[in-house]
Amino acid sequence: MKWGLSSTLVALIVASLPMTALADASAEDMNKSNNPLTPMVALSLHDYITSSIFGTDETSNSFNLRGAMPHLLGGLPQIARMTIPYQTVPGPDGDQVSGLGDINMFDIFLLRGNEGLELGVGPYFVFPTASEDETGAGKWQVGASVMAMSPHPWGLIGGLLTYQHDVAGDEDRPTQNIATLQPFVIYNLPSAVYLRSTGIWFFNWETGDYYIPIGVGLGKIWKLESGTTMNLFAEPQWTVAHEGLGVPNYQTFIGLNFQFPITRH
């Protein structure tokens, strides 16, 4: 799934919305829309278009369909989030291989820190659902996720840390021992526009490979009359440090997020 298809999909969704029903979001709405710990039902369309990869002239693409659902299992506030990836990656013969990737999921327990700091911690799971060897690891993986977010009138700062290790699966596939860190820096501007930097830092403790991307992007938030919030953004990301081949050099992260109000009866 390439840039053209992803951008066309986003454009069609936005064009289908009645513009008379859209209004600029408030600063509070903007922070909630960009905060993964906001307890609202969410649906996201995310696309990473990697146009330069270290060690090859090939490109890759990862389209992620993501849903989040707040719940009170056991009487404790939590947010369950599942991500379904569809990937196009370089194949062994120089061709491109496309297919479903490994589905991942976390269930974060919501905590309250000091001075408005929002915290979350919970288990993290990766399921070997890939339809092609090249688009997945072939391993059942278990780990943990930790998140901290600090909303301010000017924006939002925080981070998401995940760790995963394989516990079963294809013994002929490489061991998975991976950590990621995603810093969040959001700076609110007038007219519900904002600056963003949310590159995901990747560390493979098994091989020693890693890459650290830094992003600088722009987003816009609208609030529909129904109470649904829509968040559209694009964020170019450059890798400023890395070890190993086959990791992104330059990529563009584009996305369209929806948050839906919870109706209680």
C-alpha cells in the first residue's frame, strides 16, 4: 500500500464529512486527541512510508489499522489497544512482498501521578498472524508497556515504552528481544493546528541493531457536532543514529485518528 493509496484514502474520508459540521477544537480537545491515555473509543489509520532504507535501494510501507477501547475489567480503568498491520517490504529476490503483519495488543491500566501526570502500565502481546515470512517474526511474544503523559496548556509531552520477547513459535526464526521508545512532543498552535514529534526508537537487544528517528510534523484537529474528534497529520522522520542494515533512513508518518464519545445509558 503506497503513498498514493494512503493519501487518497485520507482525502476521501475527509471529503465525505459535511464541513458545516466541523469546528476547530479547543486546546483541551487537542491534548485529548493526541493523548493515547484519553479514555475514549478510538479508531486510527496510520501509514509509515519508508522511502530510504540503510543498505538497500528498496522501499517499504506499513499501514496500521488501530483501535482502542476503554473498559473497567475488574473495576479498574484500562485501555485496550490493538494494531493490525499490512506491510510491503523488500523480498529475498529484490522484489516487493506484501501481506498481513503480526498483530500486537496492549492493555494499559490507567494511573494518576502527581501534578496532572497521567500514567499507564500493562501487558503487551504480539501474535504471529503474518501472511508472509517477510512481514512477521513467526513468534508468539509477551512483554510490557509503560506510558507517561503530561498535558499542558501549550501542548503535551510524554512517552510510550514497550518490551517484547518471544515465548513460542517457529524455532528456525530469529529470537525476538525488542524494546521501543516513542517520545511524544506536541505543541499547540492557533486554529487547532499543532506541531508534533513522535518517532519510534527501536532497539533489538538480540542483534544489537537499533535506529533512532526524529520527526517534525504538522497536524490539524476538528470536532464534529456529534462530539467525535478528528485528527489529521503528516510527520516526516529522519534517522539520526543507527546500527545495522535494513532499518529506515527516512520515512513519512501520516495518519487520521478518530475519537468517539462514550454514551452511557
